[in-house]
Amino acid sequence: MMLLIMVLVMQDDPSVAALETFKADYKSKDPSVRAQAVTALSSTQHDKVYARLGQLLTVDDKDVRIAAAKGLGGCSAEKKTKPLTYLLGATAPNLKEPMVLAAILEALGKLRQEAALPEVEKHYRSKQIVVAQAAIQAAADIKSPRSVPGLINLLKWLDDAAQEAPSLDGGSNVPGVGGGGVQDQGAVERQRTLTPVVNKSLQAITGSAMNGRLAWENWFRETGGRVKPPK
């Protein structure tokens, strides 16, 4: 009789069987096996599964956390409030894990919820390029016109940060390494890597083919930031 009841419960709630299987597989000492178990669990769309994935975003090896983030980002439910909440709550605990944070931002983009934008935008200027890139791509996935001014400003910030610092020769204030100035090589690399990503994100959001900071600034002045309706 008990067995029949369990079968009926599992038929009515697929998360029961999925979580039981996960519990057994998750006992492995191998992080890669645990990450695979998380991926398998993620195929079951249920609030109980989202809750378990949310717990895993902050308590295990980074590969497991990344798998949990991807699982939450793959939520196919019409209402994505719970996965969104779990992901947003896991950004701060993972600030020192750039690959995990990038996976969380990517997942936020996949959910396509405007409520994620304030958190996504916080990471545009991260010194960790992988994090900044994930945030910019997340904005492209969400496709909100609200993101456009911030992304255009980001292009200017990238350009400015990559410029040579003023001279350090005692007062001439002439830019350039030759005059004693210095250049932030990290900023140069960020500009080189992220500028194409920002351009593509702006194109995806606006439907415009503009390219480059000056072109986008002119476009914004002329259009007021109005975007083309999606096809």
C-alpha cells in the first residue's frame, strides 16, 4: 500500500523522484560527478528543484555552482520569480568566484526578466573581463531599451579608461608615456575585449547597425533612444 502511495505521489510530483536520484548521486566526492547530478536534476522543472538549485549556488565547488546557475537559467516556467530570486541572492556570495558569478549573470540573461537589470548593470565595469562580458551579454538577452544609455556610457568609460594617463613629469600635464605618463594595461585589454561585445549588445537591443561610441552617441541624440520593434 505504501509503495502504491509513493508511486502515485511521484506521478503527481515528478520532483520527488528527481530529488531522490539527485540525493544518491550527490554523495560522490568527485565535484564533476556532483555537477553532472545537478545538471540532471535541472531537467525537472519544479519549484522544489529550483529551491535545491538555489541552495547549491553558494555551498559547493565552483563547477557545482555553475551547473546550478545554468539549471536555474534554463527555467521554462511562465513565472520565473523563484529562479530569479535565487540567482540574484547568489551574486554577492560569489564575488570572489568570477567564473561562478559570470554563470549567474548569464543565467539572469536567459530568464529575460527586466527585474534583473539593476544587478546585471552593476557588473559592466568589473575588472574581471569574464564577469563584465557576461553582464553585457545578459543585457543583450534581456533586450530592454532601459539598458541602452548605460551601455553607451560604458563605451565611453572603456575608451577613457584605456587612454594614457597625464604626464608625471612635474606639471606639463601632457598625456603620453613619453612624458612620464602610464597606461593601465588592464583597461586597454578590457576596451579591446569588451567594446565589440557592447556594440553587439546595443545592436541586439535596438535593431540598429550602429558601431562605435561616437556613432551610438549620435544615434541616441537623433532618436532619443527609441528602438525598432522586434521582428
